[in-house]
Amino acid sequence: MTQEPTPTAETVSRLARSLLHDGDGPAVAPVAEGHGHSTWWVGARHVLRLATDRDASARQRRELRLRDLVRPHVGIAVPTSVAYGEWAAGLGYTLDTRLSGVTGEEQDVSALGEADLAALLTGLREVPLRQAETFGVPRVPPRSLETLRTAAARAAGRLAEDDEFDPARLAQLTAPAAVQLAAQPGAAVLVHHNLWGEHLVVSGDGRVRGILGWTDALIGDPAEDIAALAVAVGAPAAVRAATLAGYGARPCLRGLWLARCDTLVRLASGLEGRDDTPLPLLRARLRRAWEAILLERVTELPGEESP
């Protein structure tokens, strides 16, 4: 099996010079690696992302078309590709504009930022699904909250051994509640599916100025994006944003419990060495997802449909 080449600083510098027609070339520095691509800062105005396998190249090509589709709907900046092509045989790249701001891991989101997130969730609901499907965006069925609850209970027991979590807190999510919070038929929307803090571009005043990381977008359960926001900005802020976007109690609570169960499973995996995400970040995500919200006082869910 042929091993795909690995991009180096020299590779990136040479490509950046050719794309920006800069004889000396802008300064380049790695940002992060993951999900099949290598990401580099190029000067102060651009980001270069290089796919490192053919599957990532295909998802990157899909992402370029999808970003153009969602841009008119979401009300928040989405990166624009100023150049794209192949940096090696069958391996794609895109040179994107750099959005101004810091990540959601570095800056808290303000009340106005929550309104920005509400506009994002509203816009995602308006994206034409048939057109997204023609780009190859997959349609994915909702996850079973009962299955996730069972996995989270095992993880909570593991975390209790290290005094990381009190398993009694998970008892709020009963088996009947998990059934009650099942995803509703016909509720599928375009889901970003990667709304972690590092993909939120936040300004100094807490406004959300941009959304990165569209390669894993899918058509499916809108509660997945509510869950990701609970992990990124805290459960109360995520639920407020979802409510502003028109989502009712059922999808908000479903998203909350998806987030809580996921963070338990991820932290337990991290402690066992099966997840290489830094433990302080996993702990912070769990803490944010488990912040209490007023909606949890609802004892019976109204018979409402998600929009």
C-alpha cells in the first residue's frame, strides 16, 4: 500500500509563493492537524489546508461547494477559498481567507454572540437539502439516546473511581426520558456537526464572527449542533441560542443530553488513553455541558415538534 506524502514547511512555503505570487513568500506556521488535513497560517491573511488522504480530498471539494451554498443563509462569515487544487497527486488543498478573531476556547460568547449562534441555527434549517445532497452531503439517522445513555452510565462509573464525576447526576436521564427525547420524524436539517469551540471565530466583544470546519457537515438531527454548542459555549448559552432560533423544549433537551453523555464517554476514554484530546480540555467540555439550565425543571415535555 502506497503511503501518502506528508506536507512539510518547505512544501507549504513553495505552494504559498506560487499561489500568492510573492517572491520571498509569506511566513508560514502550522496551526493544527486532524481530520485528514494539515492546516497552516500563511502570512496574516490566509490559511492553507492540505488534505493528506484521498477521502479528505473528496470531503474538502464537497466543503468548498457547501460553504458557497450556506453562506447566504447563516448570517455569519464563512471562509472563502481564494485558490484550490492539488498539492500532490490526488491530494487537494484550499487557500482560504483568514477570519478575524480568536476561537471560542479563548473568548466567551456574549449575549449578542448567542444571537449570532441563533442566526446560524436558523440559517442551517433554511439550506436546501436536495442541493446539499447533490454535493454528496450524507444523510445520517439520529443517534439512539438510550444507547448513548447506557455508554455514559459505564463512563460515569469509571469517572467516579477517580472522583471526576458523581454518577448520581446522570440519573436525571431516565430510560423513559431517553425515549421521550427521541428525534422527531421529518426534522432533518443541514447539520454543521463540528461546532466545537475551535471552529467558532469570536471577537473581543463576544460576537461570533465566523464559523470554520465544514468538512463533516451532514443532513440529520439538529440536536447534534445544539449539543456541540453546549460543549463549546455552555449548556445555558446553547439552549438560549436554540430557543432564539425557534427550537422548542424537546430538541433543546435532546441536544443537552447528547452533549452530557458524549462528554462523559470522551473524558473516560481520555483517562484510559483512548482519546488524545488534552484532559484539561475534556474536563472543560464536560463542565460546560453539565451546567444547569432552567428548562431541566420541566417535568413533562410539551407535545411539540421541532421546527
